[in-house]
Amino acid sequence: MPLYTITYISRAPEMRGEQRRIFLSSLVKQADKNNRPHGVSGCLIHVDDFFIQVMEGPRGPLSDTYNRIAQDQRHHEVNLVHAGPLVTRQFTSPSLAAFDIASETNPVFSKYKVRPKFCPYQLAPHALGDLIEQIALVCAKLDSSNRRDKTLAA
């Protein structure tokens, strides 16, 4: 079955601390419940007040998942950045990899800041692609070491 990929950006609800951690945990559990049976995998990055998500899987379930997200009240200003065929998965774990990141303290994001605060809407498409590739490499390292502690390091 051919694989496809979708990348989108959305605004996340403003929240901090424990509330933010609980929110992200709940979101990941719901995503795993909905997506795993349909072969949809990927990575969700909660950086500052944004979500960046890459999803991979069969075209039909992937489209259904994106349409659900676009209607989800937890996502605002959902923007499709990329959609297309995929030769091999970047995110091989059946569980959604999720990272909660503060851009000002994370070196991976330092070169992608276009203002004092990270804003993915202002990135050129190739820069967003580069950022996602770096995150995919981190996910692969975590998978290979069985460390899915959701810590993004340079």
C-alpha cells in the first residue's frame, strides 16, 4: 500500500506548566487511539504556542486524520504545509512521537527564529523541511535507543 505524508502547522491553545503537559499527554493518547489502527504515525511538536505535525500512512486514513484535526477545537489556524507521496517512513514507531519545546532554550530551533520568538508561519518551506528532518533524526535516535522520553536535544 502506497505511503503518503502530510505536514501542517497550527496554533496551540495558550497554556503553561503542568496544564500544558497534561494537555499534550491527552492529545497524544487520543491520537494513538485514533491513528495506530489505521497505520498513521508521525511526530507532533508543541513549540511555544504552535503545533507542527508530520503524519505518515495510507492516503485515506491520513486524509481522514487531517480533516479531523482541521475541525478540532484544540487546533487553531490549521495550515497544510506539505502533502505528497512517501517512499519510506521517517517516523517508524507506531506511537506518535511528541515533543514539548521552548524554542528559546533549544539549540535545534535557534537557527529557525525569524523574530525574537519562533513562528513557523514565517519559515520558508525548505527551512521547515530542514527542521522536520532534524527532528526525525532525533526521533530515530530515541527509537534506536528505546528512549522515548520525548526530549529533543541537539
